[in-house]
Amino acid sequence: MCFEQVTDVVKLSIKQKVTTFYAVIMLLFLLIVMALFYFTLDLQIVHVSHFALESAVKNSFDEIEMPGDWIEISNAFDPYVNDVTLLVYGPEGTKILGHAPQGFPENMPLRSDLHQQYEQSDETWQIYDLYKEYSNENGIWVRGIYSLSNSLKALNRLLIIMLIALPALIIISLIAGYLVTTRAFAPVQQIQKTAELIIQKRDLSNRINLKGNTRDELFKLAKTYDQLLERIEASFENEKQFTSDVSHELRTPVSVIISQAEYGLSQQDPDVMRESLQSILKQSEQISSMISQLLELSRTSHSLSLLKKESFNLAELCHLVADELSEKAQERNIQIIRKIDSEITVFADQILLMRAIINLITNSITYGKDDGFVMIDLQRDNSNVILTISDDGAGIAPEHLDKIFNRFYQVDRSRTRSQFSSSGLGLAMVRQIVEAHE
């Protein structure tokens, strides 16, 4: 049974566990407070009885004299002071004055300056005896008797009241714990509902938008969760767009290949068949180029998660890329102009930055004007390094500027396919590399 009970506790929800824990802590706290209160009162009763007994007994000697062999007790002597019953005994222990409470044993031995306790049936007495010796070497005893029954009964009634009130306090603790945890875990429920809504409707645009204390840990968790959803949604949309773009880009050349193959097979003229094969070859080369660039983009994405940063001279890297692409520029009589600060050193991934610079300069050469120029401008602006690749080509219309770094985006698709065979992945790769370096 114990194992099953432990298993049931483990299966509780976090809210139920916290509520139970809160109630248990409050119960322990109440029990400790009650126990301390009870024992403090018990000690206080004993302390009060001791003080009352000692005061009454010691003060009673002020009314007793022993000038010779006889004892003189003043008429002011009160045998009952502050709930203390006083008895006077001679040196031999013979009672001289006073009456013991009913049920108290008369033969109880006398012990000087010592507190005793005596219980009989439902009565409890605290006793204090004191012996005083006078100048004639004779002395007398005074015994004080204090009944603890009323105080102990009141203490027991208090204990019963506390035990009766304990279940009510437990219920209050449970209710308070439930209310506290419900309020504390309200953001968790909101997070859960948002997640369930996303699953049910398959809509990543939903957000928690938790309102409250910005320093609260759950508020920070909800904010982080919203940011994560934004990134997941953006990644999902990018992949969705990527898949759509790849499908669109492959559909046209594949359709051309199929139609040309069917047309060529239906013809007997070798020249016509050769033209069909040439068209198929051209489209196949375009698909092959696109696949290569897709693989390159994938490798770049993987490399971005493992940047191998090092310090190197960026100016030397720009000169190296310019020298490598100068032959390609000369084919269209394009001049590469260099305006490079030779003292610029950066801490970055050299291979990835080289790839980005190659793509930018190649893009300028490809879409630049014959007999034109491409300028490489590398300068330092305070703590920033600014690299600008510009050309005197046709340029890009303003409505396309915010889209040119998207994958597969091309300003003029018909012109691009026919003249340059570009897939629209180069600038997307540049953007990834630059953003990875912040």
C-alpha cells in the first residue's frame, strides 16, 4: 500500500504537488507554533506557581516571631494568600496553624527550600517548604500549597481547542495553497492553451502575449517561448517557400526536357533531333548548376553553425578575390577598381567571407555593363568595417531591393535564364554569411 500511495503522489500534477507541499509546510508550521505555545504556557504555569509559593512563604515569616521557647503569630497572618494555602509547623514537624486542602496528605514530609508536586485523583498541588531557625536555635516550618488543577484544566481545554481547530486550519491551508498555486501557475496554463491551440489549428502565428511582472520567471519563459515560436514560424515559412521555389525552378526545365525529348523522338530529321538534344542538354546543365548551388548553400548553412574564426587581413583577401575574378571581368572588358584600406584586420571565418565576396563581385560582373567597372571599396568607420561592391550596370528597381537576398528571387527571370543561367541563390548565401558574423 505504501508503494501505491507514493506512486499516486508522483502522478499528481505540479499544481497539486505544490498545493500539497504548501499545505504540509503550513501544517508543520502550525503544529510547531501550537506545541511551542502549549509548552510555553505549561512552563509559565509552573513558573507562576513557584513565584507565588516562594513569595507567600517567605513573606509569612514577617508575621511570625519566636522570642523564647514559644511562637508568636501576628493577627495579620493570613493562611490563604494569592491562592496559596499556608501551614505553620513547629521544629518537630507538628502542625501549629492552618488547614491543608481537602485530599492533601497531612503526613507529607517537609523539605526546606524545595519545590515538590503531588497528584491525587483529579487534583495536582505544587508544594514549597521553608525552615527558619531563630537565635535560640529553635525554628519553625512554613509550608505553602498551590493548586495547579484549574490552570492545568485550562491548559488542557486550550489543547482540545487547538486540536479541534487543527482540521479547520488544514482546510484553510489547502484552500490558501490552492489559490496561491492557481495564481502562480496561471501563466503556465496560458502557455499550455497556446501550445494546444497551435497543435489543433496548426497555426504557428499564435502567441502567448503574457501580461504581468516582467521580472517574473514565468513571464520571461513566456517571452522566450514567443521568440522561439517566431523563429520556428520564420524557419517554417522559409522552408515552405524554399520548397515551393525549388519546385517552381525545376518544373520549367523538366517540362522543357520532357517536351523536347517527346518532340525529338517524334522526328526523323537528324538536325531537328540534334536541336532537341541541345535544348535538353542546356536545361540539364541548368538543373545541374542549380543542384550544385543548393548543395553549396546547404554546406554554407552547416558551416555557419560552426564558424572557424581567426584574425586575418581583410584587405589582402579582397585583393586575392579581385585577382581571381579579373580574367572573368576582362571577358566583358570590365575594369575592377580597388579602393582598399590595406590595414584592416578582422576576426571572422575567412573561407565564408571569401565566398561572400566572390558571390558579390561575380554578381556585379555578371549583371554589369560591358566596358564598365566594378568597384571594391573597403574602409574603416570607427569600430566598424564597411565593404561595398558597386558597379555601373542597369541597377535594381526600388520595389525589388528588399527581396534580392531571398532565395531564388530574380528581378528578370526570362533575361536571367536566357543570358546568365543564374538560380538566384548567390545573394541568399551572402546574406546568411553576413548575418552569421553579425
